[in-house]
Amino acid sequence: MIVDSADPIALGRWWAEALGWVVVDETEEIIEIRPEPDRMPGLLFVPVPEGKTSKNRLHPDFRPDDQGAEVVRLLSLGARRVDTMQDGQHWVTLVDPEGNEFCVLSDRKS
């Protein structure tokens, strides 16, 4: 999957740390990360001249074992919170350093 970015190297390294993935290729302009060196799919971060202008068309959701701890960890890495938790809501919406939205879900026990 390709991710357009103003600073692909910084954003790719951020996502590698956020996901616990590894960098498998890096040049002056691009970076590719994967879950493991030989495991696909991966993410390829490439430069684009224009900035993000609207909502993501692809919006990742993550379901960690501990939602609260994961939100705190991602915020400490530089993510920003973009919503306020409401009663009954089981997700927290964050943005990465370039403003790309993603959610951290809670465990939905029935």
C-alpha cells in the first residue's frame, strides 16, 4: 500500500514505531515498512507536493489488548487526539504527525 506524505521518511519511521514494524527499504525520498522483513503487505511512504486536504479514504482501526494504554503510547509518540469520548463510544480517533486519521478500538465484549 502507498502512503502519500510531505515527509515520507519521518512518517514511515513514525508508523514503524507505532506498529512495531521494521524498515525494509529506505532512500532519501521513500521508506518501506513491513510487519517482518519477509512478510507482506507493507506500507511504502512516498513524497507528494500537496498536503492532506480532506478525510482519509482509507482509515485504519486497531484493536489492542488495552485501549487506554495504547492511546497513551501513541500520544507519547506524537499522535494527536481528534475526538472526545462519548458514552457508549468504543473507539478513540487519533491522527498521525501528518494528520491521517486512525482509530484505537476497545474490546467489544457482549
